[in-house]
Amino acid sequence: MPELPEVETVRRTLAGQVVGRRVQKVQIHRAEVVRGDLRGEAVGLLEGDRIREVLRLGKQLAVVGDHGGVACVHLGMTGSLCCGSDKAMAGLKHVHVVWEMGKNRRMWFRDPRRFGGIWGFASEEALWGQRWNKLGPDATLITPAKLQKALNRTRRALKAALLDQQVVAGLGNIYVDELLFVTHLHPEMPADAVNRALAARMVRSMRRILEQAVNAGGSTLRDYVDAQGQAGGYQNQHKVYGRKGLPCRVCDRTLEATVVAGRTTVSCPVCQPREGGG
Ligand SMILES: [Zn+2]
């Protein structure tokens, strides 16, 4: 599933291609992927509007028109939002919505498994009021104080709390496992044991990991591609995610997989001790 670095890579590669272009027509091929207030309405999905900017909060994108309309896109498990010529889109299956933007230029939402979707809103205020205000701060912007406060509200395992989009928006299984490894934290450490100094260290590491991953174009495991159809390269830099049974890159001990918060979790038993992480 695309996480913050993948979605940010889509945002950057898309913005350069669509900002300033007018959406002449919106084709909805599968109505149920369009949700929210303006459900199923092409006009609510920026038809007739010029694209002003592409925003991101956590794992969600919002394409904003210059009349204020918003198409909020969640890529889900297998979704992609791409932009290109008629030829680039020709022959693709599972294309559910197409934004026609003039001469041989279109943006399309494709999602084979349909866990993603598009929410149309009449304004940015409506987007925030109905959807984005329910999320925690973006993982690239959260402060140590806010992270500590949100984590200290729960006794859940640290991994479970970090996956919760209301605590911090943008992290998923890949980047939580990577963050816990570089901060030497056991995935099952209680979230309410995180003090201010540790929260500050987590914020620094989180920003560094996310920045490196964005610079590498995100992680491609199966389906993820950016808005121009390119795969990411950060999967080659993962320290623990996807490396069960392989030697730890720091201490050489075999990495172990457990299940925490219902998710496969890979960690190092030496670098991430259960007691007294740090
Ligand atoms: Zn290790």
C-alpha cells in the first residue's frame, strides 16, 4: 500500500504535469469509486475547472481547482493516479475515472482491487471539515510535543499507535518498521512510555527516513508507480521491512518476523531489545 513517500512522489510528479491545465471533461467509468458529498458527479470532480494545486496530507491527495472544488484521492492498496498522453493510457484495464485536459493530455485513476477511491468536495473547507480534520498531523510536520501527546493517550503497542492515522498521518507497515529499527525501539513497547526526548528522536528519524524515501521515488513492492508510471527505488534501502530471515545490517543477527497489531513486523532482537529501548 502506498505510504507517505509514495503518495508524495505521486503528488510531485503529478503537479508538474497538471497544475494550470483546465479539465474539459470527466469520464466516470465506475461510479462506486466516487464517494463523498458530490458522489458520482463529474462536475464535482473538477469538470470545467483549472487545476490550481495538488495537496497531500498523510496518504491522501487532493487535486484543487481554481474555483475551490476538490477531488480527494486515496490510492488504497493498488490505486494509481497518472497523467500522460492518450497513448500512455490506451489498453490499460481498471481505469475508473479519466480527467480530459485538452490536447492529448489526461489524468486517470486506476485501481484493480478498488480499496481506494475519490471524494469530491465543493471547497477546501469541506475537505478539511469532513475528512482531513479527522487525521493526525502529517508525519513530515508533526512536532515532538504533538507526537508524545498523541502516543501517551494510549497503552497500545507503539507499532499499533504509529500505524493509527489519527495519531500521525502517512506511516504504514514499511515506514513504521524502518522507524522502529533506526530508533532501537521494540514494536510492542507501550506507546504511553514514550517521553519527550524519545519523541524528539523519533521525529528526527521519521523526517530523515521519509525524506530519503521521497528522494528515492518511494518504495515499489508490487503495484506502486508515480504519476508518470515510474517505479520507486527505496525498497533497496530497507533495513528491516521485507528482510525477515536475513542478517541485520548493523549487528548481523537474523531478523525476526512477528505479528503486532495484526501486521507482519520485522525487527532485530539485538538492536531493538524489549526492555529499555534507546
Ligand atoms: Zn541488529
